Amino acid sequence: MAKVIVTYGVPADGFSALAGHELVIPPSGAAFSREELLGLLPEADAVLACTALDSELIAAAKKLRLIVCYGAGYDAIDVAAATARGIPVVNTPECVTQPTAEMAIAMITALARRITELNTLMHTRPPRELFGLGRRMGTSLEGAVLGVVGMGRIGGRVADFGRLMGMRVLYTARTPKPGRDALGDTHVTLEELMAQSDFVTLHCPHTPQTQGLISREMLARMKPAAFLINTARGPIVDEAALIEALRTHRIAGAALDVFAGEPDINPAFAALDNVLLTPHAGSNTLHARNEMARAASRRILDRLAGRIPENLLNPEALSHESA
């Protein structure tokens, strides 16, 4: 029987495949403290990392055989430290593709049609002041240019949604993607995308290369009527530059699901009326969470059975076993 640590109290129905193994999980909505993890990890065979896992925590896991990232992004896990100790790290990107793409499209639509603004007004102002043709008009998505920064699983799904609504898709990627080009999407440089897009949506991972990718210079290239949407990772955007662009109406608005210092956010965002804010809820549906648990369980069972699990991020870690 293996011992599996889940670092946060996520929906647990999806862990049924691990019956017969010891599953250690905190109460729903709570996380193990650092001290609790340091006490639990020495006996763990596998960890589902829903929270950060740094080198000290990894070093405490003396018999650990697998780290599963709860989702697609793995920037909160010290993969180098895990690799040095011969611990494979995997993620579960297939489970978050659809819900995160849905969130991005919902944000795009909300910005375009001024939904949050109109909802607030309907709750706070006499309705007779609000009804009437030509008042507080929104932006049509049909014919608008959608710029996708990072054409991976999620970016591709967002592009598909956008095309269904009549948007023209530009995208950035390390190399052109013939499959996307065949659909009518156009590969361009980041500079071109920022200048030509009506909606810029971010779907690249957070790496040293993408830290601050959406810089002051890039924001300055955007159209004054354009919007920025970030459901990827907060540090991809220079938040100080974005706040300035929003405050001065250099761009029309933004929608942010992720932040550089989350769960804390820069209070300047909350003081702005042209930014839509959500608390990193891109994959936060019960269906998605249970699918993530099932995917994590499959990877754990594969590892325990001696098979190479899906989505292995550091295959060099396995070289320790054959040495």
C-alpha cells in the first residue's frame, strides 16, 4: 500500500481509483501547512502538489517516487530539485484545457459587451436611466482580431471558440503550427500581434523567458480600444505597466484571473473600473476538479506499477533508476 499526499483539500470523488492505498488529504478548502507537509512527506510515495513544492519540501520526501502537478502549470514546483533526486514530475494539462478556455472566452465576451458594468448599473441605478438605444454600446466580436499568445492546448481551444464567433485569429508560438495555419490562423511576431489585435489573450507558461513578456513596451503597442486577458500566469505581465495603461486609458480594459503575488493582488487593480478580476478560477468547476483527480490517480498508479506516467516533465529523472 502506497501513501499519497494531496497538499490541498480538493474535491476527492475522483480519487476512487486509489482505493487500497493511503490517501492523506486535508479538509475541503484547506491546505496542509508547511510544518504538516514536512512531517508527512518523509513517508510519502507520491504527492499531488496543489500548492508550492520547493527544494526543502522535496528533500524531506525521502522515499518519494512521483510528484503530480494539479493542473498544467508547474512553475510552483522545483522541478530541478526533483530531478536531482531522481523524482519524476508530471502534470495534467488535458483536464484544464476546456474550462480555462471557457473562462478566457467568458472574459472576452464580458469585456466586449460590458457585462459587469451593465450588471452593476442595473443593481445601483434607476432602470429608466439605462434602457435606450445607443447607450453604453459594446464591441462586436464578429470581425474583431483575436491575438493568442501561446498556441498550446488552451490557446488552440480559445482560438477555436473565437473563430466560431467570427473572429480573425493571430497567434505567437516558437514556430508556426501548420495545423493552425490550415484553419486560417496566422502566425505573427509578438510585436505584430500586440499592435493588430482587438483582444490579446495569454496562454503561454511562466518561464524565465516569459517573465514580464507583456512589458510596458508591448502594452504601448496595443490599440487604445484593445483589451488584455490573462488566464495563464500573473508574472507574464508587468503589472505596474498594466495598471498605468489602464489608469490612463492607454488601453480599453483588461480581465485578469491570475496575479503575480496571488493570493494577494496589487490593490490598484481593485480601484480601477476598467478591469475584470477573478481569483484564479480558470479550471474551478467540479467536473474539471474531479477529472484532474482521476488523471492524477492514473499517473500515480502507472508509476507504482513501474510504468512511465503521462506528461513526464523531467525524463532525465528516470536515468537515476537505470544508473
